[in-house]
Amino acid sequence: MPDFPLSSTNVLALTATILLVFVTGGVVYLSVVEWRDRRRAKQSPRPSSGRLSSGRR
């Protein structure tokens, strides 16, 4: 097995790769959650707050 020295360039490249994967995963997660919420809102509208639409009681 080859020996890879830990130079500052290797550490920076590894850190950048890990951060890129982490941020990409976060963006994908938030996009999926927003997509599910929009789909759920379109399928079943929320019940009204109990008021009549005409404003009368």
C-alpha cells in the first residue's frame, strides 16, 4: 500500500471535498423537503381558520 504524506495541499483538498459533499447534500435535502411541502399543499388545501369567507358570523 503506498504511503501518502499529509501535506497542506492534500489536507486542503480533502477538506474542500468534504465541505462540497456536505453542502451539496444539504441543498438536495432542503430542495426535496420544499418539493414535498409544495406537493402536499397542492393536494390537500389547509382548512380555513374557522371564519366564513363572507366575513359574517
